[in-house]
Amino acid sequence: MPDVSWNTFDHLSFAGADLQEFSTSLSRLHSGIQVRSESQRNTKYQVNMVRTRGISVIASRYDGDFSIHFPASIDTAMVLIPLTGSAMVAVADRNLPSIQNKGVFVDRLSDNQLRIAGPRTHLCLRLPHFELTRRIEARLNASLRERLQFATEIDLSQGPGLDLARLAMAIHHGLAGETLHKSPAALGHVLGAMLELLIDALPHNYSQELSRDREAPVPWHVKRAIHYMHGNISRAMTLKEIAEACGVSARTLQDGFRKFRMTTPMAYLEHMRLDVVRQELSSADPEQSVRVIAQKWGFAHVGRFSGQYRKRFGELPSQTLRRIVEIPADVGTADSGRSRPRALAKG
């Protein structure tokens, strides 16, 4: 088996020269991935991966000629940032070159293939689609009206794209040297910065709204309503009550939210509550009850709450509460002299 080492901060590293072993390791980490040789050239690979909150950051170094096949995943996106060498990403009927100054974004709504012609070094991000949605909603202070759609190519030669490439290089060195994963706080900050730079560098269907120099002034009654919701977030509220607290009619309040927050007052309140629940679940003891936490923040019907939560965050509330990813126990056990892998623990 390839060299495998683990620690308790959602970190995995492995290296070797056998593509069959490489394929086996990847397929056990992410079901359905396959690696295929494309020539008789000798192959080498070194992979360092950190996974946290559903986001995988993978620093890879390859030599050889082979392809990696990824199955479709409607909830996951992949970002490829080249550092040295070239590769080709095939998605549906398109071939996207991953070369110097050009990153690639794959929404993974269909199967895709990464063709390596080494030597090659790159940083790969695998992240839940809802994470990008959540960050853009936070910037706009409003719910998105339609599914977030990104362009496939990232300009890494200037502006936020250049900053993204430089940060990717720093992260790659930090992971390959096995130092960055030892500092959860630092890793969290640089990962957050990378996602924000990605949103700025990669065109999408909300780019124009984000690039507005100034947001139109929000009416006082909309601000007042949001303030009132925050102050009473844990108890039941009606649209009529909120409107009366703001001194306007329910229709006026509805119109204000639709125009300036692109949603309704009650939908806005629901998102606020879901965000608060998620924050508490993320720091709660795994033995705590999802039902108790949900009811604490105004969700009386737990079944309906779970559906709303999954729609917004891409996972069940119980998964947020536990957040321990199980890794098959037989990875790396062929050589008794090497470390056995362990379940990835919360960082």
C-alpha cells in the first residue's frame, strides 16, 4: 500500500507510485472515483488533504500520464488552481485547460474527468455548493432567488484571481509541509479568505449585484423589522405583529422586503433562525437533542425543521451536531508496519 499517515485534525496524506493503490485510496475516501493510466510512463503522486465542515482542501503533486474520473454530485463543487504544469478537465462535451493563470470551476452536475500530464502541482477545493450560496447571501443580506451558477474558468493573472493563486500557493506549502493543519484557527481564516476571493474572481449570476458601488438605502421599516426579529427570534411571531411593531401595514412590509431583501419577512425570519440553530449545533455537545435546540429557537415541528435545515445547509441537523466523518477501517491495513487510519475527528 502507499505511505499513509493520519492525525486527529481531519488530515490525510499519502504518496506512492502505483495507480491501482492510488485509485483504491481515493475511491474509499470519495465513492466512485477511479484512476486510469493513459500511457506506460512511470507515475508518482503525493497528496495532502485537510477536511473541515464539509470542505476538502487537497494539495497534490503528480508525475506521469493518467486520468482521474469523478462521479456527478449535485451538492458539491470542485475548484482547481494550478501551481505548476498542465492538466485538462473534461465536463460533458467541454474540455477545460487547467494551466498557468487559469483556474477551473466544476459544478459537478455531471461526471467529469481530470487528465494529468505531469509533472503537475495544484490545489483542489471540494466544497458544498451551499457554502458559496451562504457567503453570497451574507454579503447581499438576502436570500438568493435562484440557484447560484458560476463560470467555468478563473482568471488567476490579475485582481482577486491573482490573490487567490498566491494564497493557494501558500496553502499548498503549508499542507505539504504538514504545518498548516496543526493550527485550526489559521487554517479556518485562510480558507475563509480563499472562498471570498473565489466569489470575487469567478463570474456568477450574482456578480453584478455584489459589484454595486452602493446599496440603495434600506427603508427604515425594513431595518426596524429586522431589528425586531432579532430581539424576539426565539418566540413565535406573525407578519401582522411585525408590521404593527414597525408602524406599517403588512403589505408595505412585504413589498419592502421583496424589493430590498429579495424575500418575504417570514422567509427572512426563518433563515435567521436556521442560522442561529446551525451556530448552536456546531458548538453543542453531540449528546444534546436536535429537537430541544430547534424548539428553543422557535421551530415547533421538528420534521419540517429538518427539511428546511437540509435545504439551506445541504445536511441534516444531526449531521452538523455530530460532524465526525467515518473512514473505512481497511484503508492502509495491508502493511502492518504503517499507521492505521482513524475516523476523522472534528478539528
